[in-house]
Amino acid sequence: MARDCVTGWYASEQPSHAFPDKVRDNAQLLNRYIAKEIGSELDVKELGTCGFWVTPDLEPLVLLNQNARQHCMWLVIEGDNGTGKDTLADALAGLGWDVVSRRSVVREREQAAREQEGQRRFEAFLEYNVFCIEQARASAWPSLLVRCWPSTLAAGYADGLLAWSRLVCWGEECRTRFVLPGSFVCLRCLLEQRKTRIEARGPVRGIFDDSGLERAARYEAALNHIATIMPNWLDVDTSDLSPMMVASRVLNILMPKESKE
């Protein structure tokens, strides 16, 4: 099936459907539009047979997603506040990933942990992390978690609940005790851009939307340590990148080396 390199059409005849502009430029809406029209998610080259148009900028993203989903059954998105974790989760959800962290039963567990204080709060989040891992592993689809035990340890250290020596001990225990995902994708971002993103959320912000310099430094130090003990840790700098560019970069690094050659 040929594609006209000028118009971007797939299939030999002009398709009967074209993506509206907002869909063409948004990976999350792409699959929603396809699902609404034909009720399924198809290979990018099969879309033309159903009368759909995939623009050149979306084509590599869809292809990368198909490959990444075949080789990484579940992953964890890590990173401090304002680095783009939820935005990346939105993009991957639109590409068919199961965002386990957004299930109602998982949100209820998270809220219960947040209501605790001090050391009990730290322990409650570790219990919550175990529950999330079980949910992700049981998913019938490639799945992801927004934050897991690395965030719990990093927040514990940043908020003064853990001394550095305890952070190191907990890191080793979690690494050996918990089932590990295919990858930890840790998003990084310049502090000033993080502040701008957090402020853009308006007056209603998350409970962890603290962009203070001292806390940020402690949180990053904790994540840097955890990164040194995890063989499947991947850092992605989201500074100055659009959501689609971040999604493309993440999907690309999730691909095994042999698939890129």
C-alpha cells in the first residue's frame, strides 16, 4: 500500500476520513478518534484501508509505540513535581497503555496513604506501592504506574522522614523485595520550568506540588542514588520538549537495541 509523500495519505484512494487538526496534533486523541470511528486500534499501515490519514509527525510515534508495547509489559514513570509525569501518562494512555495509577481502587488507596502522617505515612505509601505493582502485573495490557517506591523513598528523604543511611537501606530492600518493572522512566526538568508548570495548574494543585529549592535538591539526590542501583533506570530530560516529543523519546529508548538496528 503506497503513501503519497505530499498529501500523507495511505491507501490507493483518498480516504473518506481525515483527522481534525486537534486530533492530528495530539497523540492521546488519536486512538480515541479511531476507536470512536471504527472501534479498534490498528497498525499504522492498516489505517489507510479504513479511510484514515496518519500525518508524518504521528507515524513514527505510532510505530514506536507498537514496538515498545511488545517489549515492555509494564513501566513506572518517576520524577519530581512538574517534570511531566501525568502529561506523559496522558500520551501513553492515548496510545493504548493501561494507566493503573488512575483506577478508582488505586486512587482510593493513594488517598488513604496521604491521610496518614509522619512515619506511618511513609509505611502506608510503601503498602500502596505493593498494591500498585500487583495491579500493574495483573493487567491484560501493557501498563504503567505514575510513581512507585522510588518516589516514596525520595519524598521520605526530601521531607525529613528518612536519614540518608535509611534511604540507602530502604533502596536495597525495595530493589530486592519488590517485583521490578521493565523500566523506570525518570523525567527530569530545569527547576524554573518545573515552577512554571506547577504554577500553571492554578490554585488547585496536588498535595506534593512543592517546588522549593531545598526540597528539590534533596528529592533529586535521592533519585540519583536510586538510579545507581537500578539497571533498568532511564533518565529523560523534558526541559523545552513538547509532550509529543517526550512521548517519542521515551518510546524510542524503551525499544531493545536489536529493534533499532
